[in-house]
Amino acid sequence: MAVLEILEFPDPRLRTRAQPVTSVDDDLRKLVDDMFETMYDAPGIGLAATQVNVHKRIIVVDVSENRDEPHAFINPELSLSGEIVETEEGCLSVPGFYEPVTRYEKAFVRALNPAGDAIELALEGMLAICVQHECDHLEGKLFVDYLSNLKRTRIRRKLEKAHRVRA
Ligand code: ZN
């Protein structure tokens, strides 16, 4: 397994719309393993393939305290329901920033698992919110898009400055 490089806002590659996975094979399973390793190493609670510059519809999440409830969803389709809830969100592609974002509290996901089986799962709470955040990545969307222009610009400038210092 390998820890992959995570793209950071405002990298334009994060705006790519991911393509559906057409075959679930060993290469894809290796990518999923690497995505889990990258997410746990960061550490984060979710990661979309987009964030590691692979523009395929794959997300991994684990919102458990003990980091032992991994979920991988390939070609996820969401149906959203329930109340609108606000939580502080962060993102491995927007390191160091946490801002309130509103999402649905429940999500029903249909996807393939890494074995290639069709699965359906009812999600709620943090898991539902995290999956909505990761599915946004597959559309080239980031949580900062929900913020005001002013806030988004401030975050972009700070990260650009940080990238210059690191370069
Ligand atoms: Zn994210």
C-alpha cells in the first residue's frame, strides 16, 4: 500500500468531474487500499479519488472513533432526506480550515463495493454528512463553495501563501 499525494485547494484538478468506474478489478482494489491508507495517514474521515488526482467515482470513509469501520463506495448514488443540519466541516484538500456547512442528516447510498457487488446502505449523522462531502468532490465541488466569496477568497489566499512557502 502507499500514501498518495493529496491535491490542495485551489488546485484546478480538484474541479474535475469524475468518470464512472467501468470495471472493478485488482488495480481498482489497490487504489481503494491506497486511498484508505492515505485517509488514515492524514488523518481524515473521508477521501474521494479526485483528491488524489484519480478522476474516477470512488470514495472511502471511516467516521468511527476507533478507525475500524471503513466503507468504500464505487459509483455512489445518493438519495438525501431528513432535516437540514449544520456541522463544522473540514477537508484534507483545504487543510487547517473548518467552517459550518448545511447538509441533509440522512442519505441512502447505492454503490458497488470493492468486490464489485451492488450494495445499498442507509446512512445518518456524521457518516451521511461525510458521504455527501465526498460525493461533492466527484462533481469537482469543495465545501468552500458553500461559503461566502469573502471567506473562500481568504482561505484561498492563505493556502496559496502556504504553498509558496513550502515550494
Ligand atoms: Zn474533502
